Amino acid sequence: MFKKTKVKQILSMIFLNASNYLISETLSVSRNAISLIREKIDNFDLNKDNLENYSDNQLYSMFFPDCFIRKVLYEKVDFEYVHKELKKVGVTLKLLWEEYANYRKKEGLKYCSYPTFVVNYEKYTSIQKYTSRLTHKPREAIEVDWSGSTMSFIDRDTNKKITTYLFVACLPYSQKIYVEATTSMKQESWMNCNVNMLNYFGGSPLTIVCDNCKTPVISHPRCGDIELNEEY
């Protein structure tokens, strides 16, 4: 099928009494498409005087309505429900997508991917003109990881340079940060840093998020929960 932007150009040439051959050669469109447009012109109140009142998309949808029928690839998401649920402590878009996907699976229905779910939710909030809601909530999570940067110090007894690794933790809501330097990235150091972090913050959140940190994480699948080692 020819590009939809050429419908108006085809009609313009038809109103100038151009032949199908000339239109086809000039606009590089098939003669069948031109013939189809000629057959349908009488169905609409179109002429060379009012043609400019219609956009390219309007004309394309008039002559080729089947091309504008939206195909549903997956079950519709109730984003009004999603928006309300996100106000609850501990509820995230990822959890709501998993709830939606699991329900559709049980019903044998198709469902959208998580990235599509997020994009469509953002579109929903934009259309509804909702103000941007804070993603993070107080006391909900602590994000932890090894920093990409390292530091070093000189051991005065041996005069050797010792590399240190930075354990970094952050409370996303308040942006309060805890940093500790260790001489290794082994499991024991990781566990001690986590304990010291919780003591520093004065409590524990609902979740500790460690993403892809290699020390505690065994695997991080695309779908499903992160698998942590047993000790952590």
C-alpha cells in the first residue's frame, strides 16, 4: 500500500483531470490504489475547492478506514486502579505489572511487557494531568551497592598501598546516605557493612534493594524476583 500522506496529492491530481498513468508515474503509487480512490470520491463531498480543509490523516482514514482499525495486542490495563494502588506503602509499578500479568496468564489472555506497562502508565498520568507523584516513600526501602570508585591508604607498618572498596547505601525518599570503606568485597565485609548501615539509620525498611551487586546476588532474571544467597 502507498504511503498515507499521498492521498491528498492523488486527489489533487485527479481534480486536475490527470490520468492514472500520470499520477502513478509522478507520485510512485500503484494504479490500483488510484482507481480505488476514484471509485470512492463520490462517497464524500470532496472537490478541488474544499480539499485543503482536510488533513492527510483524515483523507487516508476516509478512503482506507480498515487501516485505522486498532488491533488489540494485549488486554487493556486499568490504570485508574494502578494509580490508586501506587499510593499504598510497599506497592510498586513492578508489583502491579506482575499482578496484571499473572491474572492474564490464568485467564489465557495476552498481556503487555513491563516497559510498555510503565510507558502507558506515564501516558495515562499525562492525559489525566496528574502531578508527578514521588516514586519513593519513607521507610519503604534502602538501596545498597558497592561504589564503582575505589580508594586507598598506606599501611604504615608495611608501607604498602591498600585498596579499599566503598559500600554505599541510600534512603531514596530522604536521600540520606551511609558510606563505609572496607578492604575487601567478600561476603563477610558485605554483611558487616549492612549491619553497620542499619545501626546508623536506626532501623530497617520494608526492603533492601541491591540490584545486580555480585556479592549478595546469585541471579537477576528479567521476570521474577532477584535470587539472593542464603546468608544474606
